[in-house]
Amino acid sequence: MSVHEANRQRLMSLDQFRGYTILGMLLVNFLGDYAVCPRWLRHTNDYCSYADTIMPQFLFAAGFALRLSLVRRWQREGVIPWLRFLRRIAGLALLAVVWYSLSDADGLWQRLSSRPVVEVLLEQCKRQWFQTLMHIAATSLWLLPVMMGSARVRVCWALISGVLHVVLSGWFNFAWVHASPRGIDGGPLGFLTWVIPAVLGTLAYDELSISGASRGARRIFLAGLLVMLAGWVLSFPTVLYDVSGDSGPLASVGDYAADPVWPRAERWRLWDGRLPEPPLVPPPGPAERKLNYWMMSQRAGSVSYTTFAGGLSLVLFAGFVWVCDVRGRSAGVPGTLGANSLAAYLLHDVAARLVAPWLQRDSGLVPVLTGWLIFAGLVYGCCRLLQWKRWYLRV
């Protein structure tokens, strides 16, 4: 299979993968606002729930698509218009600022009217603006200098970024992100670990280009399992924060450990050899284990979380490659959502505002599921109309 043939085939699997990710986002972002939602569909920021697997898949797809676009440009023209890619990244960042500001326009205006402008803007930067779209833009910008480098260079870039995130978290970032107002998805420095699933996306592109769909899917699947294992191993220090009768001065009063990133020597002495729970399995509560950096937390953007979830993205994407590119099968709903993923993302905010007023936080299961069907139907219906018109929202 030639590289160009592989590119054409992979687009189906990439759209299906994006569509699955959008469907997962629609599920967890809507249901998570209601009391009937089970824990595994919520962002609890103390383990990797199903809800927490969605965001890394956006970064994985972004890394895959950016690598694909750059390689295609190089093959077709022999040069890469770096300025154009920088403009696209800047455009996505600007869209994020505008969109997330509009989502709380009344509150933002009140804060600007009653507080110093610089203080409000810094608060916006820490929390409101750094959500999915901004994280994709920041991560793409951070990854761009090595995007055309070898696989080894990109892996080293991800490793260095992860180590830098740990160091900065120990210095100030972990405490700052968790201080009021709390950051979202790792805060402004989250790109240092979001680059991990993005780099894995670029490596998946390379593997399919070299090995083809059938062999590439198997190799990506196996690599994903190894990366998931690495993410779990990185979470091992979390058990050092278990509270026991011997904890003494190490047992802080609040939910967070006093030494959340660099465990004190006393914690190692008290460790009883226990291993952390497997990913996707809830840990003990803060009364039994103090919140710390090493648990898989989306709010902290911890390196264990993005590594494990990046590996899971590889495994899931390998499945889509096998089904779509090897077996030639696809589903209509994820294909429609994935082909216009940016539009679907923006529309889901609009649809939620239309449906949410009809429900209460303590609404029963049937009303909430009915509301979700209407909500998801609105997003899909609009995306299907855009697809029929051949209108695709791009930055």
C-alpha cells in the first residue's frame, strides 16, 4: 500500500474515531450535570473514569491530523507553509477565547465592571479559556517544532515535556491549578502532558504509513497496551498517600496531601507494598487516600493520566482501523459527527443550553435520558444537514 493510498483509507477510520469521541463527549458532558449519572461517567479528578478518556482522544486525533497534513504538504509541494499552520493554530486559540467568553458573557461583564480588568483576564486565562479548543491549539503549537522530526525526536519531546510538567507541578502548578478558581484540564500548562497523546497520534500515522492498515492496526494495538501499562506504573506513588494510623504528621487536615508531588521519605517507610487500583477502578476517598499528583487526574493533567489515556486512544484507534480500513465497514452517526467534529463541538454547547432549562439536577433517569436523546439528536441533525450541504467547519 502506498502512502497516498494509506492516507485516503485512514481518513475513514479517523473520522469514525473522532465521531466516537464526539459521541462520548455528548454522553458525559450532558449526563454529568445530573445526580442520576453514575460515577464512571463523571469527571471526579481522582482516577481515570470513562469520562476522562474522551479529552485525550481529541488530542490524539489532533496530533494524527496535524502530522498527516504536514506530510501531505511536503509530499505534494516539497515545502511546508509553516506560517499558514501558525495562523490556523492562532485562529483556533482566538475561537476558544471568543467561544468560552460567550458561554459566560453576563458573568464576565459583571466581573469586568466590578474588578480590575487584568485580574479578571488572568482568571479567564486560568479557567475559562483553557478548555478543549485552547488546549488543542496550545499543544499543537508546542508540538509544531518537532512535528517533522523523527519518531525518536517526538518521543523525547513528549518525555521532556512530561518531566517538565512534574517539576513545575512540584514547584507551584499543582497547588495553583487546584486553588480557586480551579483550572480545567490541567490549566494553562496542561499542554506539557497533553502533548503525550498528541505525539502518540503522530506515531500512529507513521505506523500506518509504513506498515499499512492490517499490520499497522496490530502494532498500534500492542503499542497501546504497553503505553497503558506505563501510565499505570507511573501512578504507583499514589498509594504512598494512603492514610493509616501510623501516618502521624503526614495526614493533612484537608483532602489534599501536604506533599502532593514529591512524597516525603516517611511515606516510603510506611508503604506496605500495596499496588494502586487498575485504571478505570475508583480509588478510596480523600479520607483514606489524600489527593495527590500521581493519581490519574484530568484537572491536574497528571502524567500518569495522559499516558494511560493516550495508550487507550491507541488501542481504540487500532480497532477503528481494523473495522474501517481493513474490513471496510463504518457507521453513519460517528462518520457524520467525525467529519465535522469542530461544528459538533460548538453545537453541543448550544444544544445543551436549549435542553438544560427543562431539567433539574435531581431529575429522574427517564427525563434525563429523554433530554439527552433530544440534545444528541439536535447536534447530529445539524451536523447531518451540514454534511448534506457539504459544509465543513475548519480553522
